[in-house]
Amino acid sequence: MKDVQLLPEMQQKKSGVTRRSFLKTVTGTAAGIGIAQMVNPALIQALEKGLKRHPVIWVQGQGCTGCSVTLLNSTSPPIADVLLKVISLQFHPTVMASEGEMGMENLYAIAEEYKGRFSLVVEGAIPTAEDGKYCIVGEAHHKEITMVDLVKEIAPQAGSVLAIGTCAAFGGIPAAEGNVTGATSVTDFLKDNGISTPVVNISGCPPHPDWIVGSIVHLLEKGIPELDEEGRPMIFYGENIHDNCPRLDAYEEGEMSETLSDPKGCRMDIGCKGPDTYADCYKRKWNSGMNWCIDNAVCIGCVSSGFPDGTTPFYEPA
Ligand code: FSX
Ligand code: SF4
Ligand code: SF4
């Protein structure tokens, strides 16, 4: 952007848009929308409507970005509708157009403007060791911002915090044995820092896109959904996988799979953690309803607070 040579006044005369207002348009746009699309007035209108509905700031700590990828796989509703009609994604490090200090400044400005009304989505655990230096999320005023700094500053201003993925909800893989970074769940981090913003845990490594979108829609329409004792929406995490598994009859008959390619038997002897796992994967399925873990492998209990230490080795009986 530094290459732009025209003075603001000159640019305004030429195009009706000042450099400043152009930059504001680019950096202030919904994170998932490219610059070219921003010139479409219908889209701008939809965005404005979306913004009134539910501004979302999405930050990433110690994770693999799988949670973002899973959201982008939302097919019902399609991701474009989620971004345009359901939420207004104002900041997202992976897909937004802006970057660097400008992106960070935009984030702080949005948090200020929509204080108490936006949802903060946290993806990934929060590494607290060494003053949070394991995760630098950006710079502002020539100072490095850690994930710790960011969540401490932004979470108190949010109306709600969504901890997306098992890493954010419970610590997950980053907090597994050998956790040198001091990786911590969002709930524990907020508690340790005296921040009382309500948290909804959307666990799963990664979570199903429906669990994310459905929880946001619930927040929008009816407020915080009913949560289980681990802070997860009952509508998605209220059912036991084993009790509802299509292979339950095989389990009861003692017909056990010996290999992953066995089309019928129960997977318990080859490591299935379904009996200790609560989520609706058995009926929702994955990849637009095409299949799910137990069709092709085993349930590794990815939504559970004990994942992964408590559910490994994945392919050995519990
Ligand atoms: Fe964790 Fe998200 Fe597992 Fe990955 O970033 S929940 S490692 S699938 O995607 O945080
Ligand atoms: Fe239970 Fe897993 Fe067997 Fe299904 S495959 S019946 S969830 S142990
Ligand atoms: Fe996670 Fe088990 Fe559901 Fe697979 S079936 S997504 S491992 S909870």
C-alpha cells in the first residue's frame, strides 16, 4: 500500500475515493471477502446487514488451522451465506484481506466499536509460558502482540467467547503430555485472568462446521445455548456415540471388527472410544453427510476434554 503515490486530495478529485477511505474500505471489510467483490453494492448491503447482526472477531493461537478449514467446509448453509447473512467476520488471520499493523489496528478498532456486542472466536490453545512468547499474533505500534496479550485485551470487551476446537476448549493437542508452551484452554485462561465473559466450547479436532454455525446462529437468535458440564451446547454434544452407533447391534452380538476395512463389526477391539464420547457425529456425519469416523476408522474421542492423552493409543482398546 505504501506504493500509492497520489495525495489524498488528488485521489479524491480523480476517483471520488480518498486513499484513506479506500484503505478503510479494504481493511474494514469482512475478512473473507476479496477486494474485487467489495465494489459490488449488493454485497456491501448484505455485509452491512450482517454487521448489524453479529460481528465476529476470529483469532488463532496454538492450533493447526483445521478449525478454520472446517468452517470453510460449511455446505448447509453454504459458507458464503454464513459469511454474508449469518455473521459478519471482521477479522480472521488466514482469510482476511488486510495484514500487518493495519490488520491489528483494525481489530482493536472493531472491538471498541462493537463493545459488548461482538463474539470473539478463539481457535487454538493459548500458550502462556515465557510470557506468551511462543505465539506472536501480530505487531501494533512496533510492539509484538502475543496471543496472551490479545485475548486479555479483547475478551473482556466481547459479548461472548466461542472456544472453537478441542485445543481452545480444553487444551487439546498443544496441552498434551510434554506441553512446553504452557498451552491452556480458553476457559482456564479467562479464569486465571479474572475475565468473566461467558464461554461456549465447541470442541472437536476439528469441530463439525454445523456445530460452529449452529452455535453462532443460536447465540444470535436465542442467546447462549444450553451447555453441558463442560460448557458445550447440548444440542450438538448431548448424545453418546456408542448408544446411537449403527454398529451397536454388532457390539451386542459380540461381532468385532479385526481390521478397519471390516464393513460391519463393532470397532471396540481396534480402539473405538465411542462409549466415552458425546457428540452427534453418528447422525450428522462428515463431508456433507457422506461418511464418518466409524465408517472408515474408529472414534478417537476428538471432542472429549481428555483428548488426546486420554484417548491414545487411538487404535488400541480403551
Ligand atoms: Fe486444534 Fe484448530 Fe485440532 Fe486443529 O486450529 S482442534 S489441532 S483440528 O484445528 O485448534
Ligand atoms: Fe460402540 Fe464404537 Fe462399537 Fe460403535 S463401533 S458400537 S461406537 S464401540
Ligand atoms: Fe470426533 Fe469421534 Fe465424532 Fe470422529 S466420531 S468426529 S473422533 S467425536
